[in-house]
Amino acid sequence: MDEFPVNRRDLMAAAVGLPLLGRPGPSDDLQAEAQPRPVDADEALERLKEGNRRFASGKVRHAHQAASWREHLKSSQHPFATILACSDSRVPPELVFDQGFGDLFVVRVAGNVVASDVVGSLQYAIRHLKTSLVVVMGHESCGAVTAAVQALQGRDDEPRFISDLLKAIEPGLRDLPAGLKGDDRIHAAVEANVRWSMRQLSGVPEGKLALDEKRASLVGAVYELDKGAVRFLA
């Protein structure tokens, strides 16, 4: 007997050329095998770049999202990269890089700030999940960074815990050129904040050790909301 009996819904879907619903598609296993885990940080970075190019051009694959792939991940996970990103609802890393379940280990916090729990999560990814690439990704028009810029200008009327968050961002913005104003200042502040987070991570003893021993590479990036493109920092 057919393990997946055809029902009326499936027949209707087939009639209009849609994939059958509620069962593994014929290409699911092929998708799982087509791209083995990157062997190093360079390969991992290139996979992220390829995925973002697909996303920005509207040619996403949506791989590793089918039921059969989720079943494959029940007992373990093997993400190939770790992403520290902002909590902004417009910047979900899995979508931005066109990746699926089990591909990325993602830590998200407003302003991609570095705190002890963030460092602990990243250390876990490097030590136990063996991810060889860590990406700190900010984004244009970041609300947390904008608020931190305003706070440095004496316009901080936020409640306590938001103020604490802004204070974690401010040290990285103190060297912004005085002549930058408006959107140009926010643009520069977003990149400066990414670099500040990277400096903090590379300064943590275990993080520094991982980088020195080349167990992990640290890369900065900025997501452009209007284009859907990720700009990796030199």
C-alpha cells in the first residue's frame, strides 16, 4: 500500500501544478545532500554571500525547510555559521541569507550589543557546535543605534533598561566625525557599532583564543533594508 495515500486535496494541488502537501517532496533529500557543511570559515562566508545574493534578487530556494529535513535535525544540530544580529523584525538572518532549519546559530538582541549572555551563546556555538564563522550583522536605520546617537547628544529620555542598552552602544560611537549630520551620521554609527561589537568579542579571553587558534573567524556586516543586500566590512 502507498505509504502516503493520495487525498482529494493532493489531487486538486496536482491538477494545478502545485506540489503535494503534507509529505516530503522528491527533492528534499537532494537538498539535504547537495551542500555539505562548509569545511572552514571561508566556505561558510561564501555560502552566506551566495544566499544573500539569492535573497536580494528574489531568487530564494527555501532549502532545508521541509518536514523531512526537520526530522533529520531531531537528534542534533550542525549550523555552519553563527550570527549576532539586531532584534529588528525586518532583519531575520535566516531569510536574509536564504538558509533553513539547522543552518545558522542566531543570537539576536537590539543593537547587536555584546553582554555576558551574548558572549556565552557565541562561545557555546564555537566550542560545542564547532561553527567556524561568527558574523556580527547590524543594519541601516537601526533604532537602537539612532537612540544611542541621540543620547550622546543629550536627548536621552528613555526608561532605565533601554538607557542601559544605549550605554552599551555609546562607547563605539564616541569617535564619529563631528561634521557628520542626519542620515550620514546614523549610517556611520551603524557601522561603528558593528565594529565596536567585534572589538568586544575579540577582546574576550576565550573569544581571542578562538580567533588566535583559527577555530573561528569574526566578520562584520551591515544589512541594507532597501536593497536586501548585506555589505560585509573590510
